[in-house]
Amino acid sequence: MFDLYMTRTALITTAALLRVPAERRTPLELAKDGGLLELWQHTGPETRRTLLLQAAWEARGAFLGEAEDDALRYASYLSEAADAAARAGMTERADFAHLNSPHFLVAQSLAFDRDDLEISLVATLTLAVHMPSGWPE
């Protein structure tokens, strides 16, 4: 559980910095400079999946149209999947994060792929930046 809270706190902090108009670094540059990428590498894949899906739920509906890279495509897909689940009557973030469905399998595949850790981190940060109300407990 410590893994979850520590990594989520680092994500929240980094996302807040990315919202500052004067911040010129990309999400990946900021994550590398601040040590978040290293933390993400040591975070368990189940925790990475949970954080990715929680971020998607909180940023549901935030993305429309085509994305220009893999991280944005994942973020867009997961945000749209969360929006569709909410429109279908789902009301709880925990239900979305643990429902075994295509969005869960996509997030699981990404979170467990050690070769794509940068992509999963940038996707999670992108979603965190687009959360209208921040990251609730």
C-alpha cells in the first residue's frame, strides 16, 4: 500500500508542475529530472495498472480525436473507456479499475511491460494533468 501512496503522491506533484504555464519540460523530462521515472520503474506492475486506471477514471472524457504518440493514444483510449463506462451507469472508480474488460487488459499489458515503462508513465501523467478535480483519495 505504501507503494501506491508514495507513487501517487509523486504523480500528483509532477502533474501539478506540468500544469504551470512556465514549465517547458515534457512529462518524461520532468519525470526523469524529479526521480519519478526511477520510482515508476521500482513500483509494482499491479500498482502501475491501478494508478493508470484510477487516473483514466478521474480524467474520463478528457480526450477526443487523434493522439500523436503511443502514450497519448493509451491515455485517450483509457479516458474514453472510462467515459463510456460512466455513461453506461458505472459510478465507482474502484469498479472501473478492477473490472476485467478490454480497458483493464490494455492497462495491464502496458503496466506489466518493462520495455514500455516510459509510455505507461507518460500516459498516467497525461491523464493526471487532465483530471478536472485532482486525484481524490
